[in-house]
Amino acid sequence: MREIKDNVNNQENQEKIRLELQTKELNKIIQDLSKNIKKHPVEILRNIQISAQDKHIIFRSTDLEVEITYFFETEQEIKIDPILIESNELSNLIKNYPNEKINFEFQNEKLIIEGEDLSATIPLKQDPNFPDPIDTSKAQPKSINFNLIKQAIEKVISSSSQSSDSKMSGVNFKTKEKTLTIAATDGFRLAIFKINLDEEIDMNFTISKKCAQEVIKFDATVPISYQTQTHWVLSTHEKMLSVKKLNYEYPNYEKAIPSDNKYKFYINREDFIKKLIFTSSQSEIVKISLKDNTLNIQSSDSRIKTKTLIKSVEEVKDIEFLFKSSYLIDGLKIFDEEEVLFTYKDENKPITLENNINTTYITLPARPER
């Protein structure tokens, strides 16, 4: 987001403050602030908080899980004590505002929005029950490889449980020595991405799937990272994102990683995905059988059949599996390599997809219908 310039007129009457802002940039920000809170069940959290100090005006929203803050630089020092404005009303007005620039005038307990041949008034209020911002004053700022961390979250997040009540929901971060492991599981599949670090950092926590999606959308190259006891905070000079850490112990997924899958082969990733999509067009369960270095894929009713060649590694054995096709397709999509390594033991044990570098995906075969 480029700097938003303003025209600040601090009147002798300190209760009247006028700002001129760029509509397009302001709309983008207000929509971002509003998206998680418009329909929040707690009424006070359906508000955006506005304040100003020094040469910054600050817009903030929170749903107690995700807190988003934007900082606008102003040309003059201004002071606005924290006030609340109903997010739905503000976002609708800004979204439909027709001019390139918009004038905000803060006057006592109302916000006056003005433009050429139009005006609107929105009531403001103060409420001490609105949550305070996340305090990072005692947290140690850290530089992190944010682009790589975002990439890792994007790769594993589809394996996270869909249920927010499950202890398998969310994305887990774990550091050991100079390796950061980012993982997600739903009990049927597990995705793991490892990052080699230049220096040791302490990232041992879990965030919800919703919070992980907000981190992915955070548009910054090198934000500063803070950790409080309850939150992970990412900050630039224009925006701050705070996501809540989940307060339970994430399952020990390392026990689910097969250590005795001695049969291995390489398979062309793109070709395998295309064959799986075609074969599962009528039924999600597919039958996969390996024989004579050929992987035969057919629908559960055997009406649709395809095949693809493999490259064996040491020993392979003929085998037949049932799989939920989406689990295999999702797993294959997290890799960038042309070929991935497929490992297995027998038809009832977990298989792995690997790239021998930093990514492992594990899933279970489907059980035959009885």
C-alpha cells in the first residue's frame, strides 16, 4: 500500500479534525478491517476503532482471534482519542463513494464524510469495553524469512482439519536447532514442510486455519515478527497483523510418519494428477494397482481406467490400494518438482509423497466398503 497523503486541518477547536484521504486506498483498508467483524455475534466487536497520535491516524479491528491495524502517515501532528464506528455502515459508504478523494471530519460524536455534491454523517462512540491492542512492548522483534514461511503455510493448510473444534485444526510451528517445521493434519493426511534457518528462533505454537489464511494474505516482504504469550504479531510501518495462538497441545504427528516404507518409486506429478482427476470424475474413491512398473488407476466401479508409468527405486512390490482421490491430488499439488517419490509398505498402511528436500505428505488408503 502506497503512502496515503492527507490534508490535515487542526482547528483551534480541538473537537473538529479534518482529513483528506485517497478513496481507493481507504476502501481497500476498510474492507479488510471489516471482513471478519461485520456479522460478529458480539456487538461491540462489529466496530472499527479510529485513533490518532503524533503524525499517524490508526484504524483497528479485532474479532479476538485476528487483529488488524493500519497506520496512515499525516503531514501534521493530530490527536484523536480512540473512538468506534460501525464497520458495516462505514464499509458500505466507502465502497460506494464515487470520488477519488474523500474528506473525513471528526466532530464531537460524529464523523462527517464529504465530497463533491454529497455528504454523510455516521455516529461515533467511545466504549471502554473495546479490547485493547495487543501489547508488543516487551516482545523481542525478529527478522524472519516471511516469504518462505508463507509458502510453507500455503502448501500444508489444505491438510488441516475443517472442524474448528478439533485439536487437529490449524497449522503448527515447531523449531529445533536451526530447522522450522510447519505442519497440518486432519487425522487422515499430514503435510510437513521444513525450513532451514540462518539462526535459531523460537516458533513453537499453533494458529487456527483462519489465522493461517490471514498470514498468507499479509502483503509484506520483510515484516518484523513479534511473539507475545498469546499472539504472533507481524508488523510493517503501514500494517500490523496479530493472530491468536491456540492454547492446546498439538498432536504429536511425528508418530504418524512411516519409518518402514521400504517400497519406493518416482512418478510424474502432473501426469498422475491428470489421471486421478479424470478417473475420479464419477466417484471420489479410486483403485490404484501397481504391476510391472505400471500404475493402473480405475474408478471404484471399474468403468473408467487410466495408467501411468513409474520409475522404481530399488525394490517395489505389486500392490493394490483404494484411495480418496482428493487426498492424493491435494498432496501432489503441494510439490513443485516434476517427479515425486511415492513410498509404501502394504495396502493398509500410510503412504508418503516426498521430494527428498523439505516436503513430506502422508495419507491413509481408504477402507474397502463392507
